[in-house]
Amino acid sequence: MDFIRIVIAILLPPLGVFLQVGFGGAFWLNILLTLCGYIPGIVHAVWVIARR
């Protein structure tokens, strides 16, 4: 299941984080990072998924 979430995180980082943690602080931080740059959003999303 984590592999599918990581693939989703690469395509749509906020969705990958949402599937992992829901509407928490990490989700909103990921939206902010994705708006600032796509790569920081991907890195954060993969980190959140791999951490849990």
C-alpha cells in the first residue's frame, strides 16, 4: 500500500499526504510547499509517507 501512496505522492503530493494523515498540519504544509515548488512538495510527501 505504501508503494501506491508514494506513486500518488509523486503525481499529486497533497493527495498522497491526505491519504496518509488526513486534514492535519502536514497536509496544509504540503499544499504550501507544492505551491512554492513542485519538488519540495514531492520530497515532503514521500518523507511523510515513509515516516509512518
